Amino acid sequence: MSLIEIYQCLCDQTRLRILHLLHDGELCVCHVQEILDEPQVKISKHLAYLKSHGMVESRREANWIIYSLPAKPSRELSANLACLQDCVGENPQFQRDNERKT
């Protein structure tokens, strides 16, 4: 994955919020939807976009699709995900997402 592709994925607030949530572990679509308080179709669209660019992985568990960050991310992706975690600490939206997650 090129750096340009990574930045194209990171230029959307919903995708940033999803990646931030997945930093702490895998989640199903319905949990991401509930935490972000967004329609299922919007969350699924963004997860599909992230998956098509190699930024998330998915697996089926019964009727659920579980998403996670890649088990072996590229060096560029790892660096940018670390930067995301460093940058979101003061953002109120990401703090609210974390509170809703627990």
C-alpha cells in the first residue's frame, strides 16, 4: 500500500474514528455502528473501503462480520496508525467514542 493510498483512507473523519476504535481490538459492524451512532449502511461502506485498501481485515463469525486492523500492517500503515493514536487524545469526538465503547 502506498503512502498516497493510506492518506486517501485517512482523509475521512468516519474512517479515522473506525480505525481509532479498532486500535484496541476487533469489533463487529453493529458495535461500530452503535458507538459512532451512524447508519449501518454508512459504516459498512467505510469498512468496505478500508478493507479494499488493506487497512482493515474481516472474518465471519456466524452471522457477524468482525473487523480488525491488519495482523501484519505495512511499515507505512503502522507509522500512520501510531500517529493517529498520538493525535486523537485531545479530540472530543474520539473521547466520546471511547466512552461509548466501554
